[in-house]
Amino acid sequence: MRRALLLSGVAALGLAKLGRAQTAIPAPPPAAAPLLPAAPGSTSPPVGNVPDTCAVPGELQRLQFALPRMAALLQDKEPVRILAIGSSSTAGVGASASAHAYPPRLRDALVRLLPGADITVRNDGIGGEVASTTLVRMRKSVEEWKPDVVLWQLGTNDAMRHISVEAFAETLREGVDFVLGRGLDLLLIDPQFFPGVSSEDLYRDFVQSIERVAAEKRVPLMRRYAIMRYWDALPRKVLMLSPDGFHMNDLGYLCMAETLAGGMAQRLARSAAAGP
């Protein structure tokens, strides 16, 4: 009951699945409509001071699989330690300050959405890393810091450096097994969308590889690629990228954090409603 009360008030949302040949992205609002119309059941409304531009269709925000360790800790009113690890998107390259990277903003959003929760988010992002290099660091960080939840952002640099999808998927499975084998929650974050990608078909191969492994291992996935494509297709453009056209800017990181926090809170609310 305490868990349900802690997480009450957060609406459940739907999930759309990426296709192999073409990633399925919900159609943006028509040009004549407001920027992000609040159609009932279709778009998650902003909370607090979140910009309207951060709103996305519910099926893009929804996390399919649970975060059981985090849910149990919240139920027992225990602290939750979250390790955010990955490359430049985690480090916050493109942001005006380290405080504007997604991990600290995620912490702020989770505390707002989960009243009374004691949450710490550690930023272990290092720009330029491929998944295999991050995995080495992740093993060390998990053993030393002992988080409850690991957020693993990956895929962009592997695709850009033409690492084989097969080798990437093997590294991903190894990392997933490592985290789950220690009884921790794991949430995957797939690559960002950026208009200048040289080979979108190859890039989507990595996006879809992450989706397949997430489904296979039953771990939640933030569909960042699909979410950012949705934002990019809006009739009134909103700049989510820094001047380099690749890394996210302050608004992009804010929207990433708010979208992820909303998805996590909603997933936890569904777990609370389901009971033990």
C-alpha cells in the first residue's frame, strides 16, 4: 500500500515497437495544431516546470519491463543508488555545465515524481567510448560503488566506428548478464538521433540490436532514437542538439531526463499496483 501511495498519480502509458526495415515513429501533430497537443491518452503531459516540448507520445515513453529492486527499495523507504554510465550523452558533452547533463537532472525529476524517495544518481559518462570499453568500467564501478540500478547508454560510438553489430550485441549481452547476475536493475538507453548520420540503415541496426537484447533479457529500454526522431519531425522545430549537430544541448538533456524519469515512475507505479 505504501508503494502504491508513493507512486500514485502517475498515468500508465503505451509502447511502440521498432520495425527492422523502418523504425516506427508515431506521427507528429499536424502543422495546424499546437506544438504538442494534449490528446487524452496519447501524449504524456509535462510535470512541474518541464517545457511542453519535452512531451512525447505515451508509447515512446513507456518502459515494458520492471525495475524490481528499485520498486522494493522504494516500498521499504530505503535509499536508491543509480549508476548512469555511457559515453558523451551521459557525460553531458554539449551541455553548458555539468549540472545540465541528464544524470543530475534525472535525479531531480525522480525526486519530484517520487515524493519522499532518497535517490542518488552518479554520472560515470566518458565521451567517445564504445560499449566494450564502457563494460570494463562498469564492472569496476558496480563492484566499488554498489549501485541498485544501472542505466547503460550505448550504441552511438560503436555504430560510428563501424564495429560489427554481432560483436556489439555480444558485448551488450555480456554486460546485461553481469548486472542482472548481481541482482541489480538495468535500464538500457539506445543511441541519439541526429540528422547528419551518414548511414541510417547501419545506425538503425544498432538501435534494433539493443531492442532485441532488451526484449530477450527482459530489461527496460529507453527508446531515445525514436523519441528524438519524433521531436525532429515536429512541425515547429525545437533545437535539442548543440551547435555541432551531434551532441545534445541543455534542452535536449533536460527532455531526455524528464522523459526517462516519467517512464521509470510510471513503470514503478504499475509494479506497485500489481502488488507483490
